[in-house]
Amino acid sequence: MLYLDHAATSPVRPEVLEAMRPYLTDVFGNPSSHHTAGEAAADALEDARARVAAALGMRAGDVIFTSGGTEADNLAVKGIVLASGRHHLITTPIEHEALLESAGYLQRFHGVETTLLDVDGQGLVDPGDLAAALRDDTALVSVAHANNEVGTVQDIATLAAIARERRVPVHVDAVQSAGWLDLRELGGGAGVDAISVAGHKLGAPKGIGALAVRSRLPLEPLLHGGGQERGRRSGTENVAGAVALATAIDLADAERTGAAAAVASATAEFIAGVLAAVPSAALTGSPDHRLPNLASFTFAGTSGEAVLLELERRGVISSSGSACAAGSDEPSPVLLALGIRPDIARTSVRFTFGRSPLPSGAGAHLAALVAAAVSAVAA
């Protein structure tokens, strides 16, 4: 079975399991406890915090461990906007549900107005549109580094520079780009103010993530209690999860350059093969500014779900888009925002490769399997 749904989740890496094992067994103390067992756990937690911060180009004190990317996005959007006292948020219609639903909550209960920036047919934001949308009461600009459905990568440095001129903080959802793109450029060179990541996209277990947010930036907590995480996220910390996230980020970062180049080559071969073999196929997202491991297509005249079933029968596991929207009969809002007709959007299939090396010719072989599956459905 060939698993090509790494954008939804990746398997836990053996090195990550080994790194977290002591904190599930012998070093089990509560990191807030003032005794030897607690101090050992606290030391591991702070070491993990520093490692995650380094990978994001941030300071250790900026990192808040969360239960995953959804909580990190919620904390960034709600926490920064509510603490600011301002009532305007700027984002895009192609963001993850965690962000868009947070925006909806702020509008319903706090009167926060949201501006959704248009994207072009490839999913890219026009920097001029951002400049025009900024207002004196804008509390936050939130844009994903890379889209989780079509893989388009935004020019975050340019967008962040525009917001910085108006002294508006920028949050970047880097859940999909972590491990594939250089996140140090976000916190360092681009100077963004908050970055969300999730462990299970990187080879850590589900249930651990982080939000790195500049400590100078006011942040209203979502969870209140004992004041853990410097008062920004109460609750006993998941030490083993934090160690797992730090280990997974370290491993992915060390392998990133080589792995991204190899996977990008296989993905390009696969994309070319599908477009050549399937007349109805259309690549979605940017052909040039995209994640190295993601290829998403529409297959006009088919059903995306039927193609998925045919592919699985042939030993290929993929998806129709975001796992968080699985089971919905509605066309993807991301594809609709790109200007794709609803009937075509319902035919989408997404393939996301992992970091394991692929044999020579794997892209062409996979393209042949996709062509066979689409042909079977169309017939």
C-alpha cells in the first residue's frame, strides 16, 4: 500500500518514539512540581522549547506548546485580536477551518470585522490588496505559509513587510510547510509575529503542536488555570509530546534540503505524467510556488470520491482535500476561491508524499495508476 496523504498526517518516526519514551515512563513528573522528578521534566520541557524556537527563528520564551495546529491557530487569532482591543482582522478565504472558524467566532461574539483578501487562480495573495485592506483598527493579518489543499506557497516576506509598515502583527499558519520550507526565514528574515505548527505532520504523535508568538505581543489566553506556559496556556504540559515535537522538527530540519529536492523531483515527474496521461486532469494551485510534496488535481467528468476508491483498490491512499472537511458533500471553499466551478471542484484529488526516498520512476508509475483509476471511473 502506498500512502500519499501525508498532508493529513504522517507516521510517528522511530527516533521520535525513542526520544519521548523516557517521559512516558521514568521521567514522569509534573514540570510545575518543585521536586527532583518535576525539575527533570521541567528541564526536558525547556530544552524542547528552545529547540522548537530555534527552528522557527524565534526565542524560547515565545513558544507555547498546544494540543496541535487547531489550538495554535485559535490561540493566535483569538488571543492576539482580543488582547489588542481592535476590531478588524485580515485573512484569506483559503485558510484552514481552524482560522476561519476563529474569525467567525470573533465576529459573532466580539464584533470583529473580517476582511477576506481575494486570491488569484493559483491561490496567491496580491500584496497590493493587503496594503489596501489595512486599517487603523486592524488587529492582525493571518495568512498560511502554504495551503493545505493545493500547496500554494505565499510570499510571506513581502506580505509581512507591508503589515509591519503599519505596525500590524502577522500570524502565519506553517502547519503544512514545516519540515519542507525554511521556517527560520519566517521568524527571522520575514519577522512575522506568530507561527503555528503541528507535530503529526512532521513525524510526532497527534495531540502536540506549538504557537510561537513574540513575548512582547499581548495575548489573551484561551485556557485559564494554573498559569503554565508563562500564563498564556494553562494546564499541565505534555512533556513527552513537547520532546516529540522538538525531535521531529530537528530531524525534518536536518533532512529538509535533500529530502525536499528529491521529493520535488518525484512530484514533478508525477504531475507531468498525470497531465500527459489524463486529458481531463488539471493541476490546482501554483505550478511554480508550491510545496515540494503536494500535487492536487481536478478530473472533470468524474467523482473525486470514486477516483479515491479506485486508487485505493489499486493500492494508493490519497484524499479529496483537507482531512478536517472529510465527509462533506460540498465543494471545497479553497477551490471555489480559486475560481473553479463547483462541479469541477467536486472532482479534486490530493496526493501528498512523505520524506522517504522514492524509487526511480515512481512518479511515472503512480501517474499510470491514476490514469487507470480515472479511466475506470469515467467509463
